[in-house]
Amino acid sequence: MASTIAENWRFSDPFIAADDQVRKPLDEGRQVDESAAMDFDPDHETCYRALCRRDARYDGRFFTAVKTTGIYCRPVCPARTPLSKNVIFFPTAAAAQEAGFRPCLRCRPETVPHLGAWRGTSNTVSRALRLIENGALDDGDVDALADRLGVGERHLRRLFLKHLGASPLAVAQTRRILHAKKLIHDTQMPMAEVAFASGFGSIRRFNETFHTLFGRPPSELRRTKIARNPQA
């Protein structure tokens, strides 16, 4: 997978797709898969310069995964810039998340402008992303999605890995998580409504996903936000 991504992703491609203190130690026992991006990095220096400058022009065009913390961030994250040797760059949030990284609670990847948009060259991927955005994988599977697109399931997976660096299921799961995270931070919706509005099939699955990813229930994320900004 790594070689496929490295051969096909270029920094110039227009990808529009990462805890309080971002540089917390990596959770013990966390399995971070570097293979998805070790060779995926054709222009590490350009990405790193944009990260050091917190250059907003690159916001959403790549995500920075920090190997020492297991967190992925936007290039505009206000946290201290990590060392170049400790970061991996991904074209999408889904690619970073599938590699074992979790989204930053400080720069909030879910707030990237036009997060659900993608302006790549594959019409099939564009159509698939629109269907996923509309919930095609919330109730269905990848085979059914491929059928709707008129392609084989294996071919669809290859296209997603080539253009997005992640599988269709990983893209759908990341969409659910980031959408839920945005609702938690930006609304006062009850958690049950957040779960279903973001595409989770059950409240139990919603809670389990957040606890696995962030080490806390989703309601704790809202309490943390209120504690930081009581007037919000």
C-alpha cells in the first residue's frame, strides 16, 4: 500500500480533506502503522516548511501525523512544531486515521474548510465520496457502493488507496467521527442525537469508537470544551 500511495500522490494535488495539549505522550500500547506513509512522503520538506509557518494556504491539503504522540493535526495547529523526523504527512484525515493516528483536539481537523470536498482527477472517487457523504456506507457495504458506481469492489478499493491513501470504510468512519466531533463542539445536541446525525448505527458503537480513539467518552469532550470557555 505504501508504494502505491507514494507513486501516485504528489503534494501539488488539490486534496481537500489533526487534547488539550497536542504533544501528550503516545498512549502505551498504541499501534501506529507507519507503513502507510513512510514512502508516501515525496515532498517532506515542502510540507514541513508549511507546517513551521502555519501556512493557512495549505490547510486541508495535507495532515501532519506526529509519531511521538499518535495525533494528527492541521498545518495551522497552534501547538509547538514537532521535529521533522517525528512527523509523517498524509493527503487526507482518513489516511492518517487509518494509519493509527487520532485527530487533534486543539486544531480540530473537522473544522477544515470544505472538509468533504475533493478535487482530484478520478470521477469514480468523486462520485463515491458524494455517496459516502450522503450515508452510503452507514447502512450499506463497499460491495453495494461499488455496484452503484458500476465498478468492482476491488477496483474501488484500489482507487481509494491511490487517490486518498485510505479504504472506503476508513473514509466513511473518519467522516462519521469528525462530523460527530464538530457537533459535540459546536452544538448542544444530546449525545444520542449526535450519534445518529453523524451516521453511527448505535449509541453503543458511537461511545466505543470515541473511547477507543480519544480514551474518553464523547460527553467528556464537550465538558472539556465548556471548562476551557464557560461563555461558549
